[in-house]
Amino acid sequence: MLSQDWSELDKKILLFSREVEGHTSPFWNTRSPFDEDLKTFVTTKGEYVLWLQSKRSLSKEEIVNTVWVKTNPSGYTTEMHFYANGTLRDIALFDRATLSGQWQLDNGVVKVSIKADKHLYEFDIVGNEESGMHSAVEFEDGILSSYLKLFKLT
């Protein structure tokens, strides 16, 4: 399964569940996309609507030729360098190990794909209206793997 098998709405529900309900959310441990009944149920909840209003579109100007910090709950932190040609470098903060990848802006969401050895990491950065701390859910080889926080340095 690839992260593309998860719809944009599936990914938003995962992000919502992690940000509102935390890592104990029953949605967070799922291994497959959600059925239509569940999507309808979640997206009509007042909590989801309020959460969605706290999000915003990111712009190309915020991404191109900038450096972002990416971190996860385990503390793994990297610098992400976004280039105008749609490529990126992801550099580990302490050991400086460097990975390469691609990015694209799609309806205000930054879609990222990074290859490392035999693994493919994919995540969609969703903007936060209230602060410069944005978020994403990461998939490793198509399987939900981590929650990410990201912010722009330059």
C-alpha cells in the first residue's frame, strides 16, 4: 500500500485525530483507509469542523528556497531545504546525514516524498492558521508511521 492509497480526507482525519485526541486515538493506529460512513461521521462532528478552521493553505513563497525544521515525537529532527525545482534535501540535525526528495504544492498542502535506502517516506504538510507550527502525518512504505511538527526557519 502506498500513501496515495489514503485519500486526502483520510489523511486529514488522521491528522485531526492525532492533534485533538492524541496518540491514543483509535484512528491513529489504523492500517487502512477509512470507509465512507466513518468519513461522514467524523467530518460532521463539531470538533472536526473547528479543527479544520484552524488550518490554512501554505503558499509557494513560504516554501521555495526556505529551510524548515521537522521533528517527530521520538525527537528525530531534521532541516528540510526546499528548492524551486521541486527537489529537497532533508538533513539530520546532529549527524548531518542527508536524504533527497521531491515536493509539490497541491491546493495549499505541501506534498513531500523522500527515499532512504529501501524505504519511501511520504507526508503532506498542513498549515496552521494560529501559528507557524505546521503538522503532517508520515507514511513509511505506505504505512502510517509518525506524527510530524514543522516550522520555517528562513
